[in-house]
Amino acid sequence: MTWRSLRRPDPILRVVLVLATAALPSLGGCRPAPPGARALSPEERSRAREILAEPSDERPLKPPPTAEEAAREEVEASRAPFYRRVRAEYGEAVRRCAADRADTLSLTLAPATPETITSICQNVLAVDGARFGFRRAEFWAPNPPGESRPARLVAECLQGESGLWTIIWK
């Protein structure tokens, strides 16, 4: 392709350009204003910008929860008194208290002493664990800085068929 060929388009290209230019108004592009139309005033333009603008808060809009997510949120909300009790009784020893899975309580303790783990199993899980839907608890201890994982599993507490809770040390 030379400079001269760019200055003089091919006859087929000319036909395509003419047809595309003729079709633009019918496709919605380069459409003239309808008769009687007027330009928007500055106030109207400002109002239109507000209506078309993004939501003012910086958080993205979330889709409505699925039925499964809504049920999980409801279960977690009903467990709030259980979490408050654990935090009230064991204070700063409990760094994290959450349900990672529906039937599993996950606790990160610092320090994760055998006495604290045994006490939680006997005084909290054995009393209220099943009532709040827990059949298993995981006890995690924070790893020292620089480790590849932030915490390590030190014990599990499982509810047997008889309803008794058993501690399994890792």
C-alpha cells in the first residue's frame, strides 16, 4: 500500500463508505434533533447528570443474596449470642471466633493452651454447641511472623452420636 493509494480510495471502499454514511441516521447515529426540540438549560443538564451518575457511596452495589446465602446469614445472626458468650468468658484469648462451615466453629486462640481449649469444650460447646448448630470446633494458634500460614490447627473438638464432645489434639 502506498501513500497514493491512501489518498485515492479503492472504488469498492468508496461504495462501502457511501452506504455506511447513508445508513448511519437510520441506525441511530448522526440523527438530527426532532422538530420542536430545544437545548437543555444548565439546571436541566445538571439534574440529568445527577440522575445518570453512579451511586454516591463508594461501595459497589451487591446483588440480592441467594436463598442459600440468606439462610446462612440468618443462622449466623442467630449465633450472635453464642459468639458474645465466648468472647465475654474468654476475652482476649479469643482472637477469632467464626463459623467457616455450617456445622464447624473455628476459634483462633492466643495463647492456645490445653486448659483454655478444654474449658471451651466443656463449658461452652458441651452446653450450647449443639443448640447453635455446631457439631465440630477447630482450635487454631497463631504462627510466628514469617511463617507461610497465619495459624496452625492445634486441636479439634467433635460431638459424638451420644452428644459428648471429644478433644482430638493435633
